[in-house]
Amino acid sequence: MRVAGVMSGTSLDGIDVAIIDIKGRNKQLRFTPVAFHTVPYAPNVRSALAGVSNTMTHAGAISRLNFLLGELYAEAIFETCRRKRVRLRTLDLCGLHGQTIYHEGAPVEYLGHQVASTLQIGEAAVVAERTGLRVISNFRERDIAAGGAGAPLVPFVDFLLFRNRYKRRAVVNIGGIANISLLPPGADPQKIVAFDTGPGNMVIDALVTHLTGGRETFDRGGKLARSGNVHRELLLAMRDDPYFKLPPPKTAGREQFGPQFASGLVATGIPLPDLIATATDLTANTIAGAILHNTVDRDVEIVVSGGGVHNRFLMDRLRYYAKPWKVSSSAEFGINPDAKEAIAFAVLAYESYNRRPSNVPSATGARRAVVLGKEIVRSPAF
């Protein structure tokens, strides 16, 4: 089966489309990457998404963006097929993550009830209608309904890609939020420990945007961080955030480390290059600390994917905090570090299409493994 995975993450930088050929099931599941392409969000779309993410907004703005994103996702699939010379009609299925604008995996008191919730926008019906593909979307909701946090969902795919009979591996993805999957030797998927460690690029991106007046939205290669100095007192103060003390399973997002968190840093008056250096160090420190406090092995191999791989200062700091463990890019295992999460949702869609559970209860806290997602069938007109 040929499946497209469509992912747009909390960094709000664009739409990733990965196309894979996949077959098999369970530990015999195998897939081959076919194509990958990223379509950046236009600045006004990025701004509009930031305006509805974990903030007071208007229902009309959410509704319009929901349908607009459906159009943009369909266009991104078309563009990927055109650029990579893949015929659209060879695709059988699309796994659509959507754009998260709110995620609260732990129940809170609301109107006399305990409620956990999540909201991803990007109308799957539009994608199905424009492309003619069968589309599976809204993967996180079923896990929350089953008592889980709705995240992380990628550990199932980390298990398939990176398990090793003899080595313990920590698979790290550094997107807007950083998350890890701890795979014991000879990993059983139900023994995986996985959770969000805290901010990945999110705080760094916000500070860079502030420093450059929006001309830059991320620290290219870590150059801005390298030009500053880590502020030790601020780093220790940030490490005291209650999130870092919570035991797994746990999940984070803009609700904890979004604009308010970044604005609080700016309000300290510390020079922005120093803030960027300190925020970058925080990401590396909390990733390494999370691995250290959740493994008993002295020898751990760390495999990193996501946009953070390209931030050389961040990777240097992670290697510093993770000594003597080896830190590698997922590229060394044949997986494009920018494509891994889009690949993951292609795999999750394939599992859902085959009516197989693909959440990992030990990672999300769900009561049981469940089939994820909502399906829109292929249009008969195609």
C-alpha cells in the first residue's frame, strides 16, 4: 500500500508530506520511503495559526482556518507528487495529523466535570474531496477517550524503526516540543516509556522572532545562540518549572511553553542572544535529564530527529549533557530527520486502515490499546 503522511507541527513552520510504501503487520511491518517534501506556511497563515493557538479567539477564525488548512494540505500533497514525480493515483491512503491549536492531555475541572481535550484543525473532508484519497485524521482523540493523554503517538513507529535486540535506545524528536521514546533492548512495544520532555524549538523560535522583528523565525544552525552566553541563574529558574518534575506519561505544548513563557523571558531584560543561548541549553538539558532519570542502563544510544537536528549549538549542548552516551541523527539509520513524524502518521494511518491499535498505553497512559483516527472514504468520483 502507498500512503501519504501529512504533518504540521507546533513550530508552525509548514506542512511536511512523506510518501511511503508499506506492507506487513506487527514486528514484520516494513516500509520504504518514496518521497518527502515540505511546503512552508505563508507568513500570514503562520500568524493566523498563532492567533488561534491556546489563546482567546473567535469561532469564525477557527472555522475558516480549519477549511483553509484542508485546502493547503491537499495542495501540499499535489506539490509533493509533482516535484517528486509520484503519480497521485498510485496513492491509496492519507494519514493527516492536522494542526494542533489546543492540547490538554491531563483532565481539568470544567463545568463540574473532569475533562481532557485536544483540537487539531485542517478539514480532512476537504483533503479527501480534492485528492480523491481515503483520509484518516484526528488520531489523538481516541487515545484521550481511552483515558490517555493523546500524546506521544510516535513511539509505536519509533519501536518499528529503531528497536535493537542488544542496545537501549532513546529516540528523541526535537520539534516545537521535544519528546523521547525509551526503547529497552529487545523492546516490547508495551514496555516503551515515552513522553514530552518539554520545549524543543518553540521557545527558541519565539525569541528569535522577537529579536529579528519577524525577519527570522528560527535560529539557523544555532548561530544566534552561539553568539550569546548561557545565563545560569535563569537556566536553573526555568528548570524549576513544575512540568519538569512531573512523572511520565505527560505531554506538553504551547499551553506550557508558548508565547507567555517566552514573553516572561523577554521581560527579564536579559540580552536576547543570551536568552536564546539559555533557552537552547534548557532544551538540551531537559532532554538529557529526562533520559538519565528514566533509564537504568549505563549505555544508551540517543537517536535524534526533527528540526532541532540542524541547530548545531543545540546538538553540541545535548552531547555535552549526555556524555558519554552516543548522540546520532536518525539520518544515520536511513530516516530523514525532517520526515520522521510525517512518516509516523502514514504508518499510523496504515494501522488504522487495517483496524489495528497503534497507541502505546505505557506512553500515553491510556487504559488500553485502541484503533486511532477517523476515516473518510475515497470519493467514488475518482
